[in-house]
Amino acid sequence: DLASASYGTSLSKLLSFRAFTRYRKSESISTTNTSTSSDAESYLVELGLTYKIAKNWTIKPSYTYTRKEPMSSTAEPGESNRISVTLDYNFPTISTF
């Protein structure tokens, strides 16, 4: 099972906001050993900005939270928090004609 949603909006001429969320339920294809089952539910939320710093340059700071909850009672849930900054350069169109 998988469900996701995204949203984006321009806050100004140079700044935009984006949000993304996803839910996934995965089930193991193995039925032989249920004590080590890899069945799990995972959640992801990402929030970010895009800021145009020059003609072909943008900077994109973002935050991502991820949580995975195993269905078995013996496994521990896991979670992570990630902050990233991406610097993008958009190459000008090259025409050969």
C-alpha cells in the first residue's frame, strides 16, 4: 500500500515552498518465519524552500523526517531527521541548429 501527497507554492518572485508526505505499508513475501517478518509501515514528511540566488542558480534547504514501524512485536521502530542544502545550476539550453 502506498499513499502520497505533495504541495508547492510560490511565496515571492525568488522564493517558493514545497511539502511532500508519504505513507507506505510493506509486507514480506516470505511466510516461513513470522518472528523475523519484515512487514512494516513507514512515514515520510519533507518540507523545503527553493530560493533563486542568480539567473541560473538556486539553493534548496530542506528538512525530512522518516519513521519506520515494524509490524512484529520484536523489532524496534526507527526514525531519522535529515537537514540538507542543495545548490543547483541550470545549464542554459544548447542549440545545435
